Amino acid sequence: MRKSAWILAGAVALTGCSIGQDVPLAEAGATNFHKLLDAGKFDAIWQGASKELTSTPKPDFDKLLDAVHRKLGAFKSAQQQGWNDQATTNGHFISLNYQSHYEKGDAVENFVYRIDGGKAHLAGYHINSNALIYN
């Protein structure tokens, strides 16, 4: 029992160190995503993505980004609403939730980043905005 407690404490300590390093990596990824989106550099977003995102057909992903860019306009700002750090047998993932403000409307965005080799690779992008429907 005592040995299990030490193992658990060690695992918690290691996870704590990882969060301090990995969440900022994902946050920087989201900042870069918005810069590339504004510049219309969808290929650059795709090239830096993880295998989870690239399982989506690229033409479909490009259509989504084009609609976001065209209907919402330029990115203005975002407030992080929360994050989740998850290590699974499939990999290590950081999920970030934002309330985002664009030139033509607001959106709720969710980014999922795979952390691998000290780098954040986009694994998922989800957006919800009335401006996508009505603009």
C-alpha cells in the first residue's frame, strides 16, 4: 500500500510539471492558428497538424477555414474559458476552450493539440458561431 502511494505521488508530480510546460505550448499553437487563419494560410495549418486532424479530408478542412475566415472576418481577441490535459494510451492531448471575438461576430472555439516531442500539433478544431449561419 505504501509503495502504491509513492508511485501515485510521483505520477501526480510528473503530471504537474508537464501541465506547466504543455498548456503554454498549446496556447501558442492557438495564437499561431489565428495568425495563419487571418493570413489565409490554411496549408500551413494543415502541415503542422497531427494525424488525428489529417484524417479529415483536406478539402473539407479548407472549406471550414474558408467559411470561418470569410464569414467571421479578422480575428480580434479571445478569452480562455478553460483547458484540459489528458494523457492516454493514444497520446498526450491539451484541449483549450475560448470565447473568441472576430470582426463580424463572436464564436466559441475548441482547440485540441497533441503534445509530441515538445511541440503542439493541432489534432482538432471546433467552432460554434451564429455568424457562420447568418452572415
